[in-house]
Amino acid sequence: MKPSRPFLVAAIAGLLATLADAAEIAGPWHAEFESPRGRQQIQFEFKADGDKLGGKTISRFGGGSRESEIQDGKIEGDTLSFVQVMNFQGNEMRVAYTGKIDGDGIAFTRKVGDFGSSDFKAARGPLPAEPAEPAIRPRPGQAAEIGPDDKPAYQPPPAGFNAKRDDISRGKLETIEYDSKTVGTTRKMQVYTPPGYTKEKKYPVLYILHGIGGDETEWQRFAKVDALLDNLIADKKVEPMIVVMPNGRAQKDDRASAGMGAAPAFAVFERDLLDDVIPAIESRYGTRTDPGGRALAGLSMGGGQTLNFGLGHLDRFAWVGAFSSAPNTKPPAELVPDPAAAKEKLKLLMITCGSKDGLFRISKGVRNHLKEKDVPHVWHVDDHGHDPAHWASALYNFTLKIFR
């Protein structure tokens, strides 16, 4: 049976409308907006073919730029949707966009797994050219956040600070397993013991936490922790210590590739650390068990965990170091509800961030609250972004100051 004339007219009209919408969408669009990780700029270069949407995105964030191909793109009337696939600290991150043509722009909702969402409007045309970088090179929109007190508190490490040396004794780096009651499975962590380690001696312990794209191996990959400690111990710059590198993603699928949807598992790790990791370490190794014998530090997501867990348990940790803390960090007033207790119990609180780091506002907010409440701390700002060079340098300098 042939379709009726009204049906054909309606179908053709619908097709023409779709093609018209595709023609409206094709080409460059740009936006600047606040995300959970800070201010971002993005350019969309859309290619439209009927109801299919392709092209690429160009993102500016934290002083850098990256391109991503658009995947799973669709156009339905005045609505479009697509996925931007990015790599963050070695982890594939899928960012979902839904947009609706709204006058002379496109109103977007941008969702990054369970990590957060942003609403913004894109305008037609490419991003404006980047301005010449000032000497401190803050991220876009960050200039007002950089102040005269935002400067280095220590010098960069010397050349070769974490290179293996043949003329010194070396400690041992091993991967061990432990039973996690919190997660209900057997989990892994890396443990460094210093040269000449013996269980008969009681060593201080440094626990260091990784970022959202890492696992128990990330700190070793970023900073060569074993060589760093071997060198400092050989030069008698630090007390021999045990260093524990656990997996801060407290869920059964704790692979680094578990994705951004694993963000809630980083909060669950508080119980795993306190109830499972620390007891496992203290039962197997010769360790001090007083707060002065425990230090906690971390990078990015691990930096937020460090502030949340370390400042939340001053009876467990007297030394706390947070490097480039992520948006999982609790509001500053919640981190330090009792400034007097923090002053009394903390032996060191170190906060660091790079001036080009898109997460600068997180660390600066914590620093401002500590300053307001007169809580002693080290505040270090260098010219780095959200990168391993900053974290390795921060770990080196934090290690020099602890257990003294």
C-alpha cells in the first residue's frame, strides 16, 4: 500500500526541519564556564549529517589545551547530544553533553559521571585568541585569586633527587594484600621499607594517597618513591620511615580504569584506611602507633582525602600534606571546626598548589580559612599546573619536614 500524500508531506517537512537544524548547528561554537574543577573554556567544531553529529572539542583548562573527538552524537529537532572522551591521569573519562538551541546560542548541560555537572550557554564562533601569558601564568579567570602571599615556601628539589644511586643502600618496595572488611574483598597496596629495616624497631609511617585516575602504583610512577626515600635516608636528611601507598578507590572494582563513576568510592576509603589499611600495616610491620608516628599526604583526589581524613582524625595523624586538592575536599569550615584542637595536635599542615592549576581555588580556599583562624600551616605555590612534577617536589619537601 502506498503512503498517503499527507503522510509524505509530513515526512518531508520533518526531514527538512532536521536538515535545517543540522545546518544551524554545524560550525564552531564556544563557551566559558565554571566546572567542579574550576573555570574552563571550550570550543566545539560541529559537523552535522542529517540526524548525526560529529566533529571535535578543543578544551582550555589549567594553562593547557586538549582536543577530543565527538562520539555518539545525535540531533533530534532542536536538541543535540554527544560524548567527549578525554584522558585524565591515565584514566578514560566520558563527558556527556545535552544541548538545546536557545535563540542565538545552545544551552548545554555537561555531566562528568558522578563527579559533577555544569550548565552553560555556548555562542556561535570560535574561542577568542589566548592572551599573552603573564609571568605567573594563572589559569583563565584565576588572576584575582593569585595574591602576594601565593608564592613558593621552599626550593625545588635538587637534580636527581629521585634517581636511583648505586653507591647507597636501598630499601624494599613490595606489593602486599590485605583483607578489607569495608569493601568485602582482598585489596592491594604498595609498601616501602627503609634500608636495614627490622620488625624489632618501631618506624614512623607515611601514608600517601593517589589521584582519581590512579591506584596503588601511581605515586611510584610519578615520584619514584623508593629512590626518593633511599637518597634522603642515605644523606641523613630524614628519619628512616615506612611509606604506604594504598588504593584509595574503596570498591570491589578498584581498577584505575573504573572511571569517574568511582568518585564516591574515594569517600568510602576513609573507613578502609582507618579500619583496614592501618591495622594491616601495624600488624605486619614494626611501626609507631601514636599520632606523631603517622603522616598522611595525597595528590589531587588524594589531596582532598588527606584533608578530609587527616583533619577529621587528629587523634590518628599529626602530619598532613595536601597537594593540588580536588573538589572532593570538604568546605574549609567543616575541615577545621575546632581551630584550637588543630593548633594543639597538628605538628605540620602543608598545603601546596601550582599557580597554573585549574583547581587552585580549592587549595586557596583552605589556606584562606587556616589563615583567618590562625592555624599554623605551610602554604606553597609554584609555577606548575596539575602535574606530577609538582607532586614529586611536594612529596620531597613534605618528607623533609615530618617525624622531627
